[in-house]
Amino acid sequence: MSHRIDILGLGLAAPGLRDRASLQAALAGRPLETNDKPSTSSLLSPRERRRAPAAVKLSFPAAEQACAMAGLEPGEPLAIFSSGMGDLDITDYMCRTLAEAPELLSPTRFHNSVHNAASGYWSIGAGATGDVTALSAWRDSAALGLLEGMTRCLTDARPVLVVVYDDRAVGPMRDLWPSEHAFCAALVLAPAGHGGAIATLQIDACREAARHPALPEALEARIEDNPAARLLPVLALIEGAIDGEVVLAAERGPSLRVRRSA
């Protein structure tokens, strides 16, 4: 069955892709400025930013951009944070410290080592009034995060914030997750006809392999580098930069066929 979903807002956080304007420039073929200054969150105090794990610093700016574009307070929509590996930096730190000097393990970093750290920080920092979900589906986290967001949006008949993110790999984790660039994309979904949409998508489940119209080389490289960046073709559809269909594939679970609706 096919479903129409309004997109109320989007946000990004990645080297060279720090907001919608930089995405539009990249879709037009401009090179990515990978040395640009990372975006920061307005929800975290300077003290909280110092203590926050990398996953929070990566995901919050994109999520805040999407909510602002949608005209929503950050705590208003239901929220889904989907990540294949969570915070790779802390995972590397925990493994090294436990192997070499467990007595030196930082209580703060241990506290932040759980997979739902980003969603937990968001629930508190945004003052969320609805539930905030942490989801992990390995390399399928982009597809299944969008599927979960669409499902909640339709069943609850309210806006849903979907945040898909994964950090770059460090240390021995590179052998497991060979990603050189962090990436986060956020979308605010709503049932079709909600009003104020920047685009409406037609989405249905399928059992097809991944495919999408070609994007500029720099963006294709990001898709290959980081599984979270598999959302880039969907963002290109939203921006009207490509025509046709995008299949956001999942090895385990349904793939999603996505096209822009009139």
C-alpha cells in the first residue's frame, strides 16, 4: 500500500553539508567545503556541550533545523533517532580503556555510552512532550528509521521528527564500520494535507534493490562512505533536484520506494 507523507522540514549536519543551503549547493554540483565549522546546538548550554557525546553534537543541529523549518518547537513532534552504530568515539574509548586501564574509565563517558544517549539528551533538552524512540538497524537504519517515522506519523496522525545519524569511525572500529565522514539528516514528517509542506512524498514498501537517479559525485561518495547518507537521494527528491523514484533498500526488512507526489 502506498502512503502520501508531507515533509515539513529538513536539516543536515555533516562536513560540507551543514544545512539546507549547503545541500542545495551540493546538488547543483558545487564542491563540498569539508573544513567548514560544525554547526552547534542551541538547546545545550556551553557546559552541556562540553559533556555531551559526539552523537548528540552531530544529531542535535540537524534535528533543530528540521523543527525550525517546520515551524515547530523541538519538543512538539514525536521523535525517532535511528543509528547503526551510535557513538563510535565512545565505543572505541570504552573498549580501549577497559582493555588497558579500566580503573581510569570516565563515569561521564560510561554514562554516555548507551545507544539511546542522543534520544535521551533530546528528550530532556527539547522538553519533549511525546515519546522519543531510539532505533538501530545496522546499515538499514536509514530505511527503517524512515519506515518507523512514516508509521508513527500515520497511526498517531501528528508530526514526527526522524533523525538518522552515524559518526565517522575511529581506531579499530574502522574495520567494522569504515566511514570517514560523520553524517546526520533530519526530517519532520506529517500526514498528507497537514499544510506548510516543502514537499509531499509517495512512499510504499517493496522488495527491490537500492537505486536512485545519479547525484553529483561528491554526494555519491558520501552515500558510499556512511550508511546514514543513504537518505541523500530522498533529500534530493524533496528538493526537486532529481526526478523519478528512489529505492531506499534494507537487507533485513522492507525496502522503501519513494517518489515525489504532485
